[in-house]
Amino acid sequence: MEDLLDDAEECATLLEEHGSPLNVLDFSPLARNASELIDAAQQDGVRLGVYVARKANKALGLVKAASAAGLGLDVASLAELRQCLDLGVAGDAIIVTAAVKSRALIRLAIDAGATVSLDNADELDDVVMESSRGRSRAKVAMRLASSDPSIPPTRFGLTATQWDSALAKVDAKTLRIEGIHFHLNAYSAQDRAVVLREALGWTDRLRVAGHPIAFIDMGGGIPMSYLADEGQWRDFWRSLAADGAGTLTWRGDRLGLTDPEAERPSGTLYPYWQQPVRGAWLREILRAPGINGETIAADLAKRSLELRCEPGRSVLDGCGMTLAQVAFRKSTSDGIPLVGLHMNRTQVRSTSVDFLLDLRWVRPADAGQPSAPFHGFLVGAYCVEEELLMRRRLRFDDGVARGDIAAFINTGGYLMHILESASHQLPLAVNVVRGGGGWVRDEIDMTL
């Protein structure tokens, strides 16, 4: 990212060739990020299977990089599964976790030998029906919804008791239950330790019933930190809490802030600074108390269980950024300065209410005359009043020129693709990947 941002003319050439916005990707950090998790588990005697969340970035370069690093893939749709198989990923290196699974998806997963994470009893019926039609025996993992009162309610999975009841009604010959899978919202290591203890106990009961449980998969939600400086994160929230005039954000938006002393606001906003992350976070889980007075790591090892996870943004840390060109400068009718970019708000956003990194600003040689320095807001291409690309007020110390380039940093995990929209019939952003000494268009743009 730093190399490219140091070359303003190359940034401009890429946008001229591919349009604005442009997603620029280099997946070389992925293997290093995954190794941090694998090494942390090995230090505590645990085998860790890393299945990269395909939905975190749609580029086929992600599949190639994960496969080359010996990692598995977590897929959430029929298209994602087909793409992985077409690129030569073995079925036993794939888990299908789609929240809603079509018969076609289930059918292809069974035929390919992929593991299907079962979410509910109706889905179980579909898998049994497809498996009983002369196909291979379905490999499944039961998605566990925790019964522990300390764990927030979830829409995903069923309790162990509910699953035991559902499984009693099906022909065991149609299924091979190989694992337990769960999904937790947010990033709490303590919550994952709670559900791992629950899953370990259920593993013992399922094995007694004759099911060859080989792994527990704790899903995604492995934290990363976008900011190196905790002070920046704390200072921003303190400043927002004290902002009586409501000038730091668009029309005084509180960004979910309810408690000025809280570590982060409530609601849907990613903690852009947090600790611990990745390896240190995983060690905290593995060294938590297990179910028989030992650690969770010891309980996993004693049962010869593989621990699995499905990271997205945490292994895509450092893998990409989004470039967009300035379209205009103006003010609202009540005098708020605006900078319009050739992009829309869905092209650099996840479920988080805002993108909380400062931009890097690039000025090519042929950019127009810059304005005087000012404070203002970034807006996008959709014809709605709330089309804010970032809800924070930004300071433009060097002014803004038409032809300037805004660089949204570290968007490779979720921020590029999870919510992207082609409303107004505006084209989706092109994706280029580093290759052959330059930048080549990712093959996903040829298939969609």
C-alpha cells in the first residue's frame, strides 16, 4: 500500500484504465496472518484448521492465495462453492456455512465431499433427502446455539438438546457427523471459551452415540486492529462525547455513542482499535479453564480434536485498499463543505456504521488547482441526502483539487464487497491484483 501511494502517477493511471472506485489487492500478507494463528495454537499443543471466509472478499485471488498457503475455504453461497471447486480446491478443504442453503448448494456440497454446517431441522431434512438419493454420505457439522445464559441469543444453530431430538428422527446412515460448529457475534475471547466448553461436553456425548466428531469449529470473529495508536481511538470518542455543537460528525451523528467512558460505542460499529488480536487472542481462549480442571487446549488435545476457525478480515489485514477520484467540491445549502467522489457509500463499508480510518490523499501532477484548506465531508454518487462516504468531518490541510485521489486504507476484508451495490446502474468497482510485476484484473470481474 505504501509503495503504491508513493507513486501518484501510477494511482492515476490505474484509475484512468479501470475507473473509479478501484479495489487494489495484494494477498501476500494472508499466509503470514494465518500462520500467526496456527503457530499460537501449536504452542499449546492444538491443531488449528484455518478456513478463510470467502465472503470477506470476492476476488478469486483470495481463493488462490488461501489454497497456495494450505488453508481451507469457508463458503456462503452456491457461486462461492463452484468458484472454489473450479479453481481446484478439494472438497475436504471446504466448509459450507451459508445461512440459507438451496438444494442445489447442498447437492453440490455432498457430491464434492465438502462439509455442510447444519443450521436447523428443515436444513437437516434437505441434507438427508439429498444424501439418500444415491449420493455420497453427507459430511456435516452441527451448528450449536449456546444454552449458557451468559451468551447473547443468536439466530444461528440449535441447542444441543434440540439437535439431539432432531437427530433421533433421521437415518444415521445418511449423515456423517464430523464436527460441531458455532458462530458468535462480536469478538469476545471469554464468550468463545464458554461455548467451547459446551461443545467439548457435547462432543463426548455424540461420540458415545457413535458419531466420529473430529473437530470443533468456532467460526469467525477473530479480532484485528486497524489502528496502531490506542490514544487516537480514545481521543476521538472523548472528543465526540464533548462535541456539544455536533460539528465533528454529519449533522451531529453520535455513531452509536451512549456512554462517553465506554471502550467503544454500542451498536453496529467495528472496534477499529482493539487488543488482543489474532495469536494473542487465540492463546487467551486456549488457556482458559476447560471442563475438567485443565485448559481448553488440554481438553482439545486429549480428545484428539482439531480446532477450526473461519477468519475473514483478520487474515486479510494489509491485503488491499480502495482508490477513488474527486468529482467535485461544493457546499450544502446551509454552508457545509462537501467533497464528492466517484463512488458510492456501499463500496467501502461493512455492517459497521462508519469507516473509522483517516484517508491517505494523493495528488497526481495533472490534478487541477487545489482549493484553500478547509474542513468538510465526503459524499458519494447515490441520489439521497444521507449519501455520506464517511460520517466524520475531515480536515483537508492542502485543500482539494479535481483529479485528487482518495485512498481508503486496508479495505481488503469485508469493506470492499460485503455490501457493494450497483444501484442507479452504476458499475461495481473493478478489482486488480498484484501479479507479474504489475496489476492485473482479477478473474472475478469476468465471471459476474
